[in-house]
Amino acid sequence: MLQEIILAGFGGQGVMSMGQLLAYAGMFEGEHVSWIPSYGPEMRGGTANCSVTLSDLPISSPVISEPNTLIVLNRPSLEKFEKGLKTGGLLLMNSSLIDISPQRDDIQVVKIPSDDLANNKFGNSRVANMILLGAFLELTHAVSLESVEKALKKVLPEYRYNLISMNRDALELGVSIVK
């Protein structure tokens, strides 16, 4: 199994957290993992992306030039990264904030209005990323939902543990949307 994933959005959308959750979950499951963050010049509101590799074999290079999965939370991220996605790859996109369609027809596209769902179901757009992550887990089975839930305690600071339940519910919503 080899999953090369690029996650991208604005700073503050939880892109780095999603990547860290996948990396920790992969470690919990005995996989080889890499996580490389990349920030724009601003933190909140600037561009942010990260690359995550999950593999059952040693990873020769953590640099991802052609991901097999792309998860984008905003339009600039779609425009920047879509062309690099492997043929037949998976594109998960937050259709609440992306008002254009992908240009390619050789990839699997899953549009989820994750910001709208997060606001309507949880009253909090900050879990929009977890809805997309749950969908990714169900579509790829790269790591288990249980491992990602366990990783929440590694990624969230202790004073945010009160949000674990909401994050878990958002992950499960993402799973159910694509089932």
C-alpha cells in the first residue's frame, strides 16, 4: 500500500492537523510515514499545504510530485495542485468554498460541502476538515477511523480535548456521506 496525499487550503482550516492525524494514525498501524508541512508567509488566512506519505514499505523520498490523493479546502489550492494529481487519482474538494469544477476528467472527483455541513450540523466550520478526512478514510481505507480518533489526543493540545467528540462526529459524518 502506498498513499501519497497532498492536503491544501488556507491557514486556519486545519490542513496541518489533518496531515498530522494521518501520520500518527499510520504510525499507530505500523506503517512507514512522512509528513511535510508548507506554509505561506502568513499563518491564519495564508496558504498552507502538507504532504503525507503512508506506506507498508520504507519511503525513499518524502517529496510528493504526483500524489494519488488530493484534498483541497479552497479554490486556490485546487487551481495550484489539480494538475499534479496522478491519472486515476482521488480529488476530494470542499465544494462550500470552491465554486469551479476540476479541469480534468481522468480523476475521481468527490465534492463535499464540508463548510456548510460543519456549520449546519455542528455550528462550527472548524470541523469541515474532519468531514473531508472521514470521507478520505472511507474511500481509501489508508488507515482506520479508530487510529485517526486515537491520533486526536496527539494532535490536539490538552486544553482542546473537549473538541474530540465533535471531531469524531465530523469524521463519522464524512464516512457516512461517501458510503
